[in-house]
Amino acid sequence: MSAHADTHAHDDDHGHHHKETFVTKYIFSQDHKMIAKQYLITGTIMGVIGVLMSIMFRMQIAWPEEPNVLFEALLGKWAPDGVMDADIYLALVTIHGTIMVFFVLTAGLSGTFSNLLIPLQIGARDMASGFLNMVSYWLFFLSSVIMVISLFVEAGPAAAGWTIYPPLSALPMAQGGSGMGMTLWLVSMAIFIASSLLGSLNYIVTVINLRTKGMSMTRLPLTIWAFFVTAIIGVVSFPVLLSAALLLIMDRSFGTSFFLSDIFIQGEVLHYQGGSPVLFEHLFWFLGHPEVYIVILPAMGLVSEIMASSSRKPIFGYRAMIMSILAIAFLSTIVWGHHMFISGMNPFLGSVFTFTTLLIAIPSAVKAFNWITTIWKGNVQMNPAMLFSIGFVSTFITGGLTGIILGDSALDINVHDTYFVVAHFHLVMGISALYGMFAGIYHWFPKMFGRMLNKNLGYLHFWVTAVCAYGVFFPMHFIGMAGLPRRYYTNSNFPLFDDTANANVVITMFAIVGGVFQLVYLWNFFHSIFFGKKAVQNPWRSTTLEWTAPVKHIHGNWEGEIPHVHRWAYDYSKPGHDVDFVPQNIPLKDGEEELQH
């Protein structure tokens, strides 16, 4: 009885929370729901910058050396008379890649949905540490600001590719962007990694310690499993990138030579000896490959939840889905060498990395088949979130198939560093993760803002985006197989590639339409925050705990006692019930069996 009384005292305390000012509520908030919105809006702003850059360099590839008003307006001295300078082309590609991979798809996706859903779906008042959560967001914000500031450095932003291989990144005199721009890139990424680690530790502790009564690990929604494992991968692999960045800072500023050896510049021998750029590749890709799963796993979790809810069926193979998430996490740490097949590695080692890479296709395929089987014969509700989820499965499969070619050390040599690689990873990780993010936004928007997004604009947004995404990346496979290398700012000097010129124009047209059309989504998003249709408590008739919390955001999530859990997260269309969903907090009836596939 005393424990029960204590709980109520605790709940009352949440009811009479101290008065919040504008600053504590909207700026330095420690409430996970507000921090989720901060991550989402910051990630969205960074995404706009990243997409704008991609439109600019796509225009350069389609119409090289032609004056362009947009270049003149946005690039200034880097586009004399509207013709893009070669150095700024590399810088745009570099910062586009960095922003999209880290700031949009890592922080924007994980930061938003881990923060929003972990406490709400496991039945917790908030994160384990609200303060650490706030610090994590503000470090992310600071790193975003520094990355944007680096665009305005006189000698130009970092221009060594988003993978920042030395010696371009290690020698400040190598090119314009190797100076202050590169230093700011490294500082920004070091702060970003600190933010990511603080967030990840918080998510792990929250999932392990703060689950409500009855919420065993096998009753968790797949979203929480995905966020939990993603955080573990982040804690394991991000410190390695931090060490690479610190060693690079030492090489650049303090005269060491971890990554440099026998370098000549304009006939002059530099004093660096004994280092190896391949060491940097190992350190970078030891994070770089787990990173793609840090990006894709949260999207997989969101899609699993949305597909079950929108098919009105339990997710197919719940335990197999958990096992595949764990298998992906383990395997992701032993495949990094497939990025380095042409770095002179031992062919036997290449065959080992080929084996582990092809092995990771198995848990990925398990997930793909389980999603398809979940939809099979379901009462499918084709709302925008479901469309993006189906789009996610489509791009994940099509992008994954080309990974089988790139993961094979013999086949990879022909297409390495061509547009084939660009097409592969944009589909399997870029577009797929964006679709997962859009699906999550359309589905949980009512939980975040208490209003609904416009459904018809959502349909329009999906179809135009889907057509344009395939329009951009499908033809890219073919120009890649024709041998067109990545990162060349013009191909007009090579008669060999004249045949690819028209394909590049088509790709650019799709990129411009798809990029500009995101304005429709942005208008829908910001307009609906203030003027959207008011949401009911459980608009999608879902079973998970977040929909038992009131629409109005309150400190502590639930008024009164936290709901207890009596069943797993996917009791849809269960025989013996009047409605086609049974929330997790409804006790089992007499003689009712708990399902757990």
C-alpha cells in the first residue's frame, strides 16, 4: 500500500509542476517532447541547406561551364560571371554529404523520434536525465551552427569529400578548403559526436531502467528496439571517428604524421614520414559503416510500427525482427573493409569482408519479407505514413540489391568510385531513411503538435517525391556502369563520357523538381503546426502506450498513474474483441492468450 501511496504522491508532484517561463519551456527545455521538436526543426533547416547544395551541383554537372543566375546569387566570388568554380563544387559535395548523413539522418531522425517515443512508448515520465538530453541537443545545435559558419570562410569550406581522406584534409596548404574550412569541419564534428554520445547513453539507460510495470523487453514496440540498438551502435563506433578527427587535428596543427608520409608539393619534399592515409580510412569506415545502420535502423523501427498499425494486423515475426536488428548491429561492425577493396588490401582479407558483407543481407532480407507479409491480406489504410513506409521497403530492396555487387571484392573494382556507388547508397540509406523519417512525421505529428497534417498534400508529397527519387537514382546506375567517376565537376573534357551527358540532364531535372517540391511538405508541416485540424487522442487507433497519453502535452506525460502493460504491442484484429485494436494497457480477459509471434 505504501508503494502505491508513494506513486500517487509522485504523480501529484507532476501535476503541480513549477511555472515554466518561455526560456525553460521552448529554449532550454528538459522535456523530451520539446527536445524532439527542437531536433526535428533544426534537422529540417539543415536538410533544406543540404538539398539546396545538391540542386546546385547537379545543375553544374548537367550544364557545365554555363552561366547560372542561381550560382551568381548564392556563391558570389566562387561563381565569377555565374560559372561555378571547381573548388566550390567539391566543397558543396562535401558539406552536402556531411549535413545529410550526420545532421539530418542521424540527429534529425534518431534525435527526434528517440526523444519523442522512448519515454512515451515504454511508459516513463521522461528520459533518465533531462539535463543531459538538453545538453545533447544544444551541442548538436552548436555543431550545426559551426558547420554553417564554415561555408562563409574566405578560403572556402572543407572540400575533401564527406569522408575527408588525407592528404587533402591533413595538409592545410593542399587546397583552399583545406585551411580554416577544414578546421571548422573537424571542430563541428567533434562537438556533434559528443552530442550523439550523450544522447545515446541517455536512450540506453532509459530503455533499460525506466520501463513501466509489465513492460518486459519482449513487449516493447519494435521502434524502441530499433532506437535502443541504434544507440548501442553509436556508443561503440562514434568514439573511433572522434579519435580519427583528433589525430587529423594533430597532423594538421601540431606537426605529427599519423596519416602522412613522403608527400611532395610542387616538387618540394615535406617533412612528414611514417604515417599512412589507409589508417585513416580504417578509422573512418569503422564508424562509417555502422553509421549507415545508425541511420537506417530507426527508420526500420518506425516503418515496422506504422505498417502494423496501418495494416490492422500484428507485425509478422516479432521475435525474428528483434533478432535481425541485433544481427545487423553485430555484423555492421565487421564489414567496414568493403569500402576499401581498391586500397591495396590483401585479397584474402578482401574475401573475408565480402563474406561478412553478404552475410548482412540475411537479416535485412528477413525484415523485408516480414514487412511484406505484414501487409499481406491486411485491411490496409493507405494514409501518407503508410505510403512512405511502403516506399521505404521499395527503395531499401532496390538499393540493397546493388549492395550485393559492391560488397563483392571482384565486382566492386569495376564500379568503385563511380556513380553506381552514389546511386546505391543514396537509395538504400539516403532515400530509405528519408522515407522512414517522413513516415514517422506523418504518423506522429498529432502526438507532437496535437494537430493533423493535410492528408491530400501528404499524398501529393509522396508521389512526386517517389517518382523524382527513382528518376534521380535509377539512371545513375547506368552512367556508373558506363564508368562515369564521382566528384568530377565536369565531364566535358572526356569524349568517353559524352554519351552520359543527356542522362545527367534528365537526372538533374528530376532532382530540381523533387527538391523544390519539398516546399509543399514544408508548407504543410509549418502551416499544420498552427492551423491543422485538431487531433483526437488516438487518431490511428494504435495499441502502443503513447496514444494513451493526453493530446495536450503535460510535464510527466500522464495525469495520475502511469499505465501498466498487460500485453504485447501488436494486438490488432484480435479475435474475441469488439474493436480491431487492443491497447497494451488493457488487461487480458479470462482465458485470453497473449500473442507473441
